[in-house]
Amino acid sequence: MDADQQQQLDGIASVRGYVDRLVTGDGRCQGMKVLLLDAATTQVLSCVSSQSEILTREVYLVARLDDPSRDAGAPSSNGGGGGEEHSLALREEPPANAHVGHMKAVAFVRPTEANVGHLVRELARPRFSEYHLYFSGILPPRLLDLLAESDPSERVKQVQEFYADFLPVNEDLFSLDCRNTLAMTAAAPSSPRDRHEATYRRNLAGVQSMLLALRRQPAAIRYQKSSAAARRLASDVRSCVDGDDVFHFRRGSGRNNAWGGSLLLLVLDRKDDPVTPLLSQWTYQAMVHELLGLNNSRVSLRGVPNVSKDLEEVVLSSAPGHDGFFRRHRDSNFGELGEAIQKLLRDYQARSEEHSASNLRSIEDMQQFMDKYPELRSQSHAVSKHVAIMGELARLVDVCGLMDVSAFEQDLACADDQGGHLRRLMEKLGSPAVKVPDKLRLGMLYALRYETATPDNAIPAVKEAMRRGGVPLEGVALVDAVLEYAGAAKRGPGLYGSGRDTASKLMKSFMTSVQGVSNVYSQHSPVLMDTVEAACRGRLRGDTFPLMLSGGGDGKKASTSSNVEGLPIPQEVLIFMVGGVTYEESTKVGQFNEANAGKVRVILGGSTVHNSTSFLDELKQVHSQ
């Protein structure tokens, strides 16, 4: 393995490496070229590269292969706006019947039948002198044969697989941007022809791509026993690794390529923890996603009071070189963020005064000002962006009374006080100061905690109070939906501490009483972190997280074992959660990695990144199927 292949797990770096190779045709496509993408790969590239970066690499045009009928110059589905050239907005394209013979085409698309069909039609009437084809995942041999048969003029110069079939949101966070996966996991086990099969295949391809992009072959694959979807995914990944030579990396590839540095692939299910997506958030990235929506690194501020037109859509990207302030403070809490933005504003004001017109006393001063002007303008936009976002977050916190609501949410998630909780819940459900979406989330949180409470189960009374408090009937129905999806009988142990042994519970209670709670709004710790801690200490139980054994690579079905004695403690862990993850979980994983730097590294991936809105929308699909 090359030295650059021995890098630590970093999704953004892996995809940027592919992009660097892509724009030069892997060194074989010099000169002006056209970059052809599909909807998915457009999103992938826009996570790590800006339009201006791409266009400085001898790329004349970025176009959509799968949308040839669009208007010339129209933006892509992730097109620009808001004064920032982050997404891969389309430039004017030659007419469809034009033969741009002097240009070359580099295509980067998902390995689907539809995309190969687009390429076949393109090759039937080629507009470019050469075609360099790159697929974001494993290309089936029959589709490769079809491409070869459809290139009579031999315009295709190379076909490669660049494994970037996922969105690298942060260095240690992946997403497939794949929706409606809660319904898929709730319906599992599923037959090969059911309506969720395409969604499942997308998740499987995403996990394969993550392993291949990181150049890792898992030494061990384990899964959440309570989830049929997690078991199927773990089994199919095991079969792919055993049966496909593309996973040629040495087993356990990592920092030292030995068992002690092995990679553990752990497949989990969102239904194990339905509480985390329902909670209010107080760190920058998570808060923006919960209150404003953070989709493909973009935030819409349209309709926000006193926001200028160039800030109606802005970019918050973790990619290096894009937004240093966001990269440093995405996990800062609300109070820390306010202080950091004040400092950012003071620093900008000081630099502006230093380069004000009154200080330009010579030609040299003017030249220095012009040299610094692009940087000052960029800094001005960054300051305005973060000030605008912070202002809107503060306004929503005040208008919605989120501090009071969040404190109660945290208590519902972390403490056991049925009588007290019921009394406070009824007060909030009857209060006009509490917004309807917050009443819905509070009612669901209460139902999850006290579903099995006996003899006094107050859930029917809670649902009636929700209805009287203004929650629509379809919202009230989500109380039953969440219990149907992830109630006590459906999820695995771990939520509310039910999976911990007595000693673990006593230790956690003791440490909390000694250390206190540093922030009433951040008491909650996702179930994921108990799993991470156990996995990285070699204490993950085999009866709840079995081992997926090799099938031998000869077509035999992979088998499982609950005997995990003697398994090495991993130094790298790749977690994939079917059904989606949250930014709260990502923040906790990042903090864990920082605290354990040099010892172990965890990277988190999921079907999507949820906020409470997207989670509730998917629950409606579960309830209706």
C-alpha cells in the first residue's frame, strides 16, 4: 500500500484525493475539458470542492449528464446563489448538436443502468474528442461490456472506479443522503423484490464505497442483533468483501496492518435510539440543521428578517480552505459560538480600519490595499454570513422559548420521574407559549420513556392533551408511530440505561453526582456513545452485537456468532447506521476522537443526517405502510 493510502480515516481527504485525480483524467487528460456529472456526484463534489476551484483546473464546463434538456446556463440542483461559489453551478453549454471536437470529456457518475444508458447515447453521437469515464462505485461487468460495445469510434480512453459514492460531511461523518430508510428498516426482513429494495441497495453500495475509499478491509464485521436490516447489510458486506477481489487491501488495513490495528465495521439501526433525533440541539452545526436546515452544506435564509439578498443562501462547509470559522466552531455550543462571532467581528473591524482610505498615504499603501482587497472582501462575506445565522438562531430560540423546552427534553431523556414529568408535560401541552412542533416532540419523548410504565400508563391522556393543545391528529398519531417503530419491544437494549449492567449504572450515577452536570442542555448522551466506548474497550457483548463470520467467498451464506472472546481491540471503527444519524452523534464522535487521538479513531456514517423534522417525516411513512 502507498504511503498516502496509510492515512487515517478521513472522508473529506479521501474524496478530495479522487477529485484531484478526476480533473486531470488521472494524469491522462490534459488541456481544456468538460466535466459530466449526475445528480449524486454533483452533490459529492460540491461537498469538497468549490466551483472556482474546479474551473481553475482546465475545466471549461461542469454539466449534468442525466439532464441534457435543461436550459443553457441554468444552475444545477445544487446550483449557486447567495454570493458563494461553492456548489458546482453550470456554465453555458454548447448546443446538444454541437461537436466540440477539440475538447475532452471527463464523466463521473454512479454505476447505474440509467447512467450507462446516458453514456451509450452520448457515444452514439459523440461531441467530444475523448471520453474518460469514472464511476463512483463498483461497475457490474455487463454494464462495462455494454459500454465497450457502444464505442465503435473508440473515443473512450479509460474506464475507472473512483469510490466516492457518499457525501463526506465532516472528516469523520458520512451521509448517503438517502431518505425513507426508517420504513425500510421497519419492514425488514424484506424480499428481494419489495418496494424498499432499491433503497437497501443504495445503502449497501454506500458502505462498500466507504470501505473502498478509505482503503480498508474490515477485520471484523458486527451488527445490532435487534435489527434485521442491520444483519442483512452486515451479511451482504461480508459476502462482498469475501467474494470480490476489489477488496484486495490487507485485512485489518490500518495504522500498523496488524490485528491490534484492525478495522471494525459496526452496523447499527436508528431504531435503537429514537430519542436523539427528537431533541433540541445547541452546537453550531446541529443547531443550524435543526432550526434552519443544513442540506448539502447549504443553508437557506430566505425570509429571515433584515438579511441581504446575497445572504439568502449561504454555505457552511467543513472542507479545508472553505470556511475556517465554521470548521473550528461547528461543535461549539451556543454560548461559545456567540463569543467566537463577537471576536470574529472585532478582528474584521480592526483589519478594516487598518486598510481604510484615510490610511492610504502612498502608492505602496494603495498597492498593499489592492493586494489585500480580495481577502478583505471574502472575510467581510464570512463575517456577515455567521452574524446573520447567529442572529436568526438567537431569534428563533427566543420566539420559540427553546431554552425552557430543551431543559425539559433533557430531563425526559435522562431522568426517571414519571409523576413529575407528567405534571410538567401537561402544563406545557396546555401552554400557548409552547409551539405545536415542540408539544409533539415532548409528547413522543414522554411516550418512549414511560411506554411500559405500570400500573398508571398516562399515554392516552397525553395524546388527548396534545390534541387539545393544538397538535393535529396526524401529529398525535406519531406517538403510536414511534412506539410501533422503536418501542421497547422493537429496539435493542441500551436506551435509558437498560442495557448496562448494575455496576456500569452505579458508576455513571456516581460520576454524575461527583462531577455535576456542566450544562443542563447537554446532559443527554446518545446510545451510540455507550456502543462506541464498549467497542473500543473490547467490551461489546456478543449476544447483542454478534460477529458476522466469513462465508468463504465461494457463494456460501455468511454465518454469525455470539462468541467474541479473543477478538482484538480495534484501533479503527467504521460505524454505519441504517435509518440515519444526527449531528449530535457526530459531535460526540468527534469529541471522542479528540480525547483518544493516537489510540483509536471512529468514523460515523449513516443513510442520512436527521433533524427532528426529517425524522418525523420518515416516521409518517412507517405509520402509513
